[in-house]
Amino acid sequence: MHPTEYSQFLKRWTEKFDPEQIWLKEAGSTAPTESAIRQDWQKNVPLSTPEFDRHARILRNQTQAGLIYRLLSGLDTFEDTVRVTTQMAESALDASLAHHRVILDSAFGAPSNPALTILGMGKLGGRELNLSSDIDIFCVFAEDGETSGPRVRDHGDYFTRLTQQLAKSLDALTVDGFVARVDQRLRPWGSAGQLAIPAVACEDYYEVHGREWERFALLKARPVAGDRDLGTNLLYSLKPFMYRKYLDFGVFESIRDLKSKIETEVRRNGRDQNVKVGRGGIREIEFIVQSMQLLRGGQIPTLQVTGFLEALSALVDESILTADDGRQLREDYLWLRHVEHVIQAENDQQTQELPADCGPLAAVLGFESADQFETVRRQVTDRVHEAFVSFMRVEQPVEPQQTQVSEAVRERLDALRENPTCERLEPIARARLVTLLDQLGPELTEYPIEVTERMLRFIGTCTRRSVYLSLLSENPATRQRMLDILNRSSWVTERLIEMPALLDELLTLDPSEAVLSREAIGQELSMRLQRVDPDDAERLTEVLVQFARGLAFRVAVFEVRGEIPLMQVSDQLTWIAEAVVTEVLHYAYREVAHKYGHPVCTESDQQDALGLAVLGYGKLGGLEMSYGSDLDLVFVHGIDADHLTDGETPIEGGVFVNRVVRRVIALIETNTRFGRLYDIDTRLRPSGRSGLMVIGLDALKKYLDESAWTWELQAFVRARPVAGDRRLSAMLKALRSDILQQSREPQVLLKDVVEMREKMRS
């Protein structure tokens, strides 16, 4: 059967645009490359909107005609088909975004931060888009702000308009057809939510309101248009929501619920002949693979992929599925997807329903009759359904029942159950809370009542983050570990209440990793910051706070469990602070240098050439940091203070280093939604509050030699370079050594020390 005999879409297209089928048999017989598809779409960007929309539909229909011709002629593999469909959708989104951005910018001015990412969900995100399919997307912009005018709009309004216009250009049905059906219902809050939201709001949504089915939806999420770096960083921040660090048996509850809803829909609408959602269809194979990804992905990063076939291969490689099971699932999946594509090729419609007369479909698929096709289809769907049912038999381990609960504990648990806030929770969150409280009753009875109060304070912060309730409910060992820690440390309790995400740290505590080296801590922070936009100071400080608090929390847990000695505790906390100060100093220096150029450095290391070093005093300098310590810092420079910087807007070197230092302090003391890094005390600098915020090396030496009080020399004993220019740091170490070796008059020294002690006591 010739492709135009089966496909009515292809027949109509050739009659109108290629009656001799010259293009179809020549250019159309070879799958286009991704770069060629992208270039063809970018050519439309400068056109007027009516012309853009018309040419977009002409280009889409031509590409679709080639796809259907090659599919029905057996010229394309499954991989060829989904590569072209996916790339066409991505290119269309990018082109429509670029086209409408120019129009909006001319009306409202450019946004202060123009970054917008379009996340592809479902089969678009997995690079396996159907021949005729919706494209599921949602749009996220970098941060709130305003456009530059002439008619100023806030970012929410600007990016919502942009999203509306780009979608309209693709899914509006005109005389020329359509480009793609755009579905944005998978965005946060669904149809009730904004079409475009800032990244922070997106993160907050999934942390506070994210539901189990949304974990499945995000599995395939991928940046497909716009600012892909923004999308990549956002999805990285959402990984803890998608993938748990524990065996997440709650996945099965979610799958049963989703599957039950689909089966109800199938029965209600008579869709048992649907190759996607019917019995033994594509959806059941996808459920098996995606569930294994969610179940094991937190412990096995190789499973954290978006493509179905890629994920299936990873499951076999990790021996989670046998090679035979993996091969059979792959074959059945590809067969069903091929049937799906041929069904859609007939009329270029998004359908997975078998036709009433399967004769033509069977003929295209190579069967002698519809009955022969139906026999093979039944074999495939029976096999798939059997695999799905077998997979769903895996059950969560049953915990031994305990019944004894003290009256004091029971009263407090009942008070939380009856709290109006808890009664207003969504049903699934309410059910998880009740289950957890039932489990906790006997366990809390074994501890002082303060532990019950601490645990309930923590739960009170998590009632709208049901993922944490699920984590505790499904992991008895983690629950026990948490109760032990709450019993031993009020500091740990407060940190958990401030940042419930720290609960994940309890799942991966390995005593062999209790002590990290200074180098390992610095490398870990550098790696995390690689994913942060260099211009996003707000995100930088959030990542720094999460890093510092997360590591300090781990140290505290190891300490209360007796797995790390006190000396190592202070070392670890000090090294965390050093890593933070180092990264902030470099960030602030780059930020100021980008604006004003670089100063002339007289004393600096050739490799980093900062000409700035940070002296740590007190507990930081003495490697004696505790959990609540502030940072005693003195900033020293080795630059020519009077010489101008080399930028387009030059400033004096002294002004330059002063701005860097003030930026460092501002960043470290910034309050974020996760708290702040540290409080900074700079009063130990020469002349205290009345002194310069940053002092030159020679001036520091002169001050210590000629003007320093005895108590200042005492403080300098514990001072050491903790960040900054290496050559300058070496010179500061030498200066400290010289000061310590100077001869002193013992009686004068003793008198000064005694007087200082008396002042401190009074």
C-alpha cells in the first residue's frame, strides 16, 4: 500500500503542494538533521506575525509530510521519527519565542533580566515526541523585576504576555492548519496558575505543595527552548523533590492511584482499544520504568534521565531489571509506539484508538489480515499487563505493631490531629500525617516529653510539605535516628525547623565520611556554585547558606552520635567558613572588577592577582568555630591605593578594595529564605570602628609596630589568613611571625593583660 493510499493527510498535502511527489521522493525521503530543522525555523523569526504564523504552518506541514512518508515507507526508524518530531517542536518554540520577544521589547522595553526557560514535559522532555502530539510545557523566568519602558511592565506581566503569544502562534488553528497543540496544564497550580512564574516561586511550589503525580511529571522535564542554563539549574534544585535518598515505597501508592484513575476513564469512555492507556498499553510499560526511576533514582544517579529507552537501559545496566526483561519491554514498547504512530499518520490526529476497521492499519504494519494483527497485539498487551501486575505486587515492608502510648504523648498528638490547619490539608497529606502520628505514638513514649514537643514543632513546619511526612512514615530507621538526635541536641532541632530539607541529610550519614578535608569541602562548594548564574547574587547566597547549614548540620549529627571528636568538629566548622569566605571574596571581586576594571596590585599572586587577603581572628583564626560563631575578619590589601583601575569607569584602587570588602560583608550577612550565612565583626581591625574597613599591608605592619595596644597584639596571635591572595597571605604569615618574635618588657606586658582582664570583668 502506497503511503498516500493510507494517509489522508499525506494525500491532501501532496495534491496541494507536491502533486508529482518530486519533493517527497527526493528531499522528503531523508530525515533532516537537527541543525537543518533549526535553521529553517530561525528564518521565520524576522517576519511579521501573520507571515510568521503562515510560514510556520507551511514548514510544519511539509516536515510532517516527510515524516509520515518515511514512516509508512519504512525509511525511518523509531529513533529517526522521534528525533525529528522533537527537534521540530523545540525549533518552533525557540523561533516563536524569539519572534514575539522582539515585538514585546519594542512595546515595553527589555526586562531587567531577560532569562526565560521553557521546560518540556512528557514525551517532549524525553525526546520521544509522537508523530502527532501535544507539546507539554511550562515557562519559568529568572527573577522578578521590570521592563525598561517606554511602557513599563513587571516581569510577571511581560513573560505571561510572551508565553501567551508564543503559544498562540503555534496552536491557533488557521486555514493553513496548526504547528503544535500547546498544553501548559502541568505548570505549578495547573490551569489556575500563572503561565510564567519566577524560578524561586517554582522551587517553593514543589517544596511546599508538590504532589506525588507531579514527581512523575517532572521525571521527563528538560529545558527545550529559551535560556537552557536557567532551566538546567532549576531542575537541579528540584531533584530532591523528584528523587528521594531512600527506597521510596510510597511510589507504589501513587502508581496505584494513577492507574486506577486511568482504568476508570478507560471503562467510562470505552477506551479498552487504546494502545496507550488501555490494558497492557504503552502507559503500563512507562509506569514500570518511571516507578523504578523514582524508587531507586535517589541512590543511583544513572537512573536520573529523561528518555524512556535511556532509562530502561540504565535499569538493566544496574541489574534492577534482567537483560531478558529489559529486552522484552523494549521490543513491546517499540512495537506499540510504532502502531501508535501509524494510527496517527492516517489523519495527522492525536489518537491512540484502534480504528473500527483495522484492515488498512494491519496492511501497513505488514500483517496479512486484521485478525493476524489482533492476535499479535493481544500477545503483546497480555505480556505487558502481566509484567505490570507482577511489578505492582511489590509491597512496602510491614512494621511490627506497637500499642503502648503514654497519656502525655497522646494528648499532644491528638492536639495536632485536631488542629484546624491540619484538618484543612489535602486528603493525601492529611492521610500521611495521621499515619505518621500513629507510628510516632509508641516511639515517642520511650523519650522525654521534650522530644515529643520538638518533633511536633518540626511536623508543624512540614504539614504542607507532605514529602517529609512520607519520608518519616516510610523509613522507621530514619525516624528512630531523628528521635535520638532531637533528644540530644536543641541546636539540631532548630536547624531542622528552619530548613526541613536538612532531613535528607539524615538518610545518607556514613560514619566513614564524618570528617571531610579542607580541600574536599572547598571542592564541594565550588562544584555547587558552577550551577549558579554568575549574575544571580540572590541565588548565590541561597546556595551558600544551604551548603554551610547542610554541612554544619551533618557535623552536629555526627557529634551527638559520638562519631566525630570535638577537635574535628571545630576544624570542620572552621573549614566550612573558610570555603564560604573564599567563594564570596572571589565573587565580590569579579563583580566590582567587571564594573570598574582591575586595580594595580603591588603585592599579589600572579595566578589569582586579587591583591586582597582576609585575616581570620578569634575562633575562626584559632580553628575553634562552634555552631553559632560569628566571623571576626580583618581585610588587608596589597594594591596601589591611589592608582586608577583599568576599566571604562575607573576608580581609585583604595575605593575599589573598599567596595569589594563591603560587598563581601553584605553577601555574607544577607538574609535569605534559608537564613543567613554568618554575622561579621570587623572591630578588630586597626583603630577599630574608626579605622579603615580595609588596610594596606605596610600600614598594618606600621600600626602593629607603633600603635597597637597589647590586647590587639594578643588578638593578632590567633590571626591567620583564611582567604584571598596567596602571596599576600604568605606575607601576612611572615608579619605575624615577626610580631610574635619581638622582645617585650614582661612587667609592662603583665600589667596590660591584668588591666584588660579587669575591664572585661567589669
